[in-house]
Amino acid sequence: MPTVFDLRQQALKAIAANRAEERELRRFIDETFDRVFNSPDEEPSLTEDPVPHDGKVAEATARDLGAEDEGNMGAEPQADLACPVNPNTTNTTTPTTTVNPNTTNTTTPTTTENTKTATERTLDLLKREDVRKLVAQSRAHTKRLESRRDTIARRTAMPTTPWKRATADDKFRYAGHAAEASNGNAFTLNLSGPVQRHLKTHANPLRAFTDTLNRELKKRGLSGLPYALTLEESSSGKLHVHGLTMPHNGTTDALRDALRAAGGLIGGRAGSRQLTIRKLSGAAGWAFYCRKDLEETDRVLAGEARLFLNRAMTQAAREFALSVRQV
């Protein structure tokens, strides 16, 4: 999408091109004038003007013409051919140029467009309907970007709402900051086909998934692990999970096994990309990313799509919120 700056640059390039054409036109006119009309400083040849050189050339030419014409019948007297020239007189006669009436004038006249200033040309360009549409689209796009940037800045900042009045979004952000302060992890889990179909038709999909996850964690000695998560429907229609956890006595491998088991085992090459776990960095940004499509996901699920914190994570987020308020 071209911006106003891009349009202005295009207008300036067009103006520069017009100026170059104008300079070329002026140069062509000057060369044509010099070719048709002799320059005052140019010294004419004998065949063009026999007057200079103190009149000697003119007198000699007159005598030669008179001698040639004496033998011709009906010739005019030599006295009529003589052209006495005062040597002290300067020739001011402008040479006559014969114009061929069949010659077509190829000189391009200067148009009104070439006489406009840069500001006038820019204003004319901005009056064009297609340019005005592009400018309007660029302004609308810029406004959307600014609005989105303000929203992201507001949602990724540290929450200031007291815990008792905090919304689910605020509590999820508090949980992200608490997990980051404790060197926690962020994860993304893809779900198998049967699990996706089960959750999409379940009346309470979050409860159905977290019950399965809690059982798998307990099997691996990770009962009571603080975690927060949410379901998300991708643009391709695949349901998956985004979440975060706090450190636990168990190993990361045990956590991976529990999450894969809760998501439904996926075989083949897709199974190697089923789960991604990384050290949590920029908790506010990750918390915002987890809920970015929450409203859209809620429309495709039979149940409610919402942000979820288990009991251990709720306690950790509350303690973090109180510590921030005290500081």
C-alpha cells in the first residue's frame, strides 16, 4: 500500500522529468535560433556578405561583375552595379532567411503544464481520483496500525488493576509475569484429530482438556504444576493450545510427555512438530499472543473459549500482583 510519502516522491519524479523535458526544449530552440540566424559575433564568409573588410571586397566584386556584363546584350551599365561602401559605416543589415512553406515546424511549443510550479503540479496530482483513493487508503491503514500498536502496548504493559478487581485478561498477564520471574516456560501444543473433534463439540472444552492434562501430569509426578493456557482455532481450522508453566521439581522431558499425551499422540513427521517448549521471555507479549484469537475461537467451539489458570498458577499470579502493588 503506497504511503503519502511514496505518492509525494512519485510526484517529485514526474516534476523532475517535466523540468528535464523543458530544459531539452529550450536547448533545442536555442540551437535552432543560432542555426537560422547568424550570431552577431560570427564572421560571415565572402559568399554570404561581401560588405566587410573596409569595402574592398565589395568594390572588387562590383568591378568583376561589371566586366562580365559589358559583353552581354541588354546588360545594365556598370555604374548601376557599383556599390560604393563607406569604410567607416557598420553594416547593420539583418540577413534574410528564406522559409520553405512546405517545411513542417517540429518545434514543440511550451505547454502550460511546463510553466507550473512544483507545488501546483503536486496539487494537481493530489486532485486525481485514483491518487485521492490511494491517499485515503494509506491514511486508513496508518490509523489501523496506530490503533493496533496502542492496543498491544496497553495489553503488554504490566497490569495496574488490583487483583480483586482484575479481569481474566489481567490475571492471565499477571500469571505470565510471575512465570517469567520464576524462569518458567512457554509452550504450543498441536492436537490430534480425534482430540480436536472432541473439544470442538464439548460443552466445556477447557475443562475436558485440563482434566486430561492433570491426569497425565499426575502420572509423571508433576501434580500441582502451575500452568495457564487457552485454546485457539487457527486460520486453517486446526485447534491447538498456547500456554505457560512455572518450574517444577520434575524434568522437562516429563512435562513434554504429559503435554503430548494430553494432546493425543501424532505420528509421522507431524509428531516431531507437535510440541514446542521454550524459556519464557517477554511474558506480557506471550500472554497477549495467547489470547489474540480468543473471540474467533469462541465462535467455532460449542462451549466457551476462555483463559484458564489452574489453582497453583492462580495463587502464584495473586502473590505476584500483591508484590507489584506493594512496590
